[in-house]
Amino acid sequence: MKVSDFSFDLPADLVAQFPPEQRGSSRLLVLNRRTGAIAHSAVRDLARILNPGDLMVFNDTRVFPARLIGEREPGGGAVEVMLVSRVDDDRWEALVHPGQRMRPGRLVRFERGGRTLHGEVLEERYFGRRLVRFWTRDAGTVMDAIEAIGHIPLPPYIKRPDLDLDRERYQTVFAREAGSIAAPTAGLHFTDAILRELDEAGVERTTITLHVGYGTFKPVRATDVEGHTVDPERYAIGEEAASRVNAALDAGRRIIVVGTTTTRALESAAERGGGRVVAGAAETSLFIRPGHHFRAAGGLVTNFHLPASSLLMLVAAFAGRETVLRAYREAVAQRYRFYSYGDAMFVE
């Protein structure tokens, strides 16, 4: 299957640059994957769309401000560091720009809001990454300093600097453990009020954790879908969440996964367990594309994704390529907002 088979025309002005004025006010395209029927609704109506007994599974990872902007020491000169993965309390694997000036031994300083963080490049690694050691002389830990000084790493298709509002809006209301450099964006639509309405409607819910890595922005450069690989990401599923999912599977109740990250974690755990979701922490490189056999997911809430992206391929695997692309064309015609801060889609 060709990557070009997942292309579609998207007007640039439909790419959402800001969150909606109110969280939870986004539109919702409802797609029946069996009949191809499309309906137009709103995220706040999910409690009336879903069935009592459905189980919703959310990703409760928390985005941390992984983008650090500072200057070289000595001599100055702007430096940008994108934290990719934490090695230990003080050392991170990171993307550094300009990389050619940041060789091992080079120092950098970051300052913001009266806080200071120092860094030293320890070694060069693959794909232009660096191992960087950080320290601070301020009160608190290195992570405290990163939280105070760092910028929210907005996706590259949001063509503006991050703002204070992004610290709240590029984060789900149920975010728990810091570890992601990108939000599980389908979860951004949910408010405490919407969650209460789901509870009152008899929709069960639980959370798992997948920390979204830099690879989520990795373009599909291969010509054939099978030539693409997905970067590994860490996930964890608690005993209670695994028990709830397995109980729903046993009872034949629908499992509604909220977001592609949740889908990858849940399907990976079910694959490991031969159809039963296995509790515990693991790493997944699962690339869900057409032909994938879904073991857990029975419904999907997701945002609208980039053309020819691995995330679009996941949705196409769930609902069928032609069905999904037809729904995307309808979304464009109805001027839905696309990508991270855009509207949502429920595939049932």
C-alpha cells in the first residue's frame, strides 16, 4: 500500500492555531465505520451518543515544557534544546540547535522568571541528538527548573510562539504524570462537566499512561506504508485499568479508546497478552496500519490528522481507508478545524 493513498487536500486555514474559546465546545463528526454514515454533533453530546456500559479509556500523561531557549557560555549566541528522553535525574537526551556549535564540553544557560538552569553537552548521539547534563543553583530540582523555565513544545504546524494559555489548554484536565512532549490531543476536549455527564449516563471510564515522544511528529518518508517505522514510546497500564478492560471484553461491552496514543498502548498490551490486556510497564513500537487486527478497541475518539501520517493510517486501519478519507473530505467541506487544537471525530 502506498503512502500517497492516504493523502487529501486540506486548506491551510483549517489548521487550528489556537484552542477553541472554551474547552469542550469543539464539533464532533460521528462516523459509523460499518455503514459509512456520517453525522455532525458536538463533543459535549458524547454522553448522549455513547451507550450505558461502554468503557472509555483515556491517556493521563502530562505534557511538560520540554523546549528550552537559552544562550551559549561563554560568548552568548542563541541555543534551543528540545528534551527528548530522560536518562536520569540530571541527564537528558535532547535535540540541540544549532547542533554544529554545540559539541561535547559546550555550556549553555537558560533563564526565565528569575530562575536559572545550566547545561553541558556530554556527548553526541545518533540522529543529531546530544546527551546533556543539567544543574541549577536555585532551590528545587532540575525538573523544577525545567517546569519553570521551559516552553510548551507546540507542534510544528502551529505557526506561532507558545503562550501562557498553552500551559493549560495543551494539557488534559486529567493529566497526571509528566513525561510527554506532545499532548494526547483527543483528550483535550474533555472537561470535568463532560466527564461527570458520562458518569451519570452509565459510561464507565479508566486511564492508562503513554508518554508521547518526539517521534509523534516524525513524517512518513517511505513510499510504501510497510517501509515506515514508529519510534518506541513508554506506556504503563495499572492493574485496575487492565481488569476493567478485560471485564468489558468478557462481557462484550464496547471499549472506546480516546486518542491514537491510548489505542497504541491498549492494542500493544492486548497483543502481548494474546487478546487479554496485560498490566504493567512496557515500550511499544507498534505501527497500526490497514490490516491490523484490533483486539481491544471498539470505538475511537480522535482528532483530524495530517495527510499521509501514521496517525491517519491508524484511523484508516480501524474504519477503512476509503471510509475515513470520505469522512475527511466531508470535514473539510463542513470546515471542521484540524489537528491538535481542532475538532474531533468519533468512529463507532
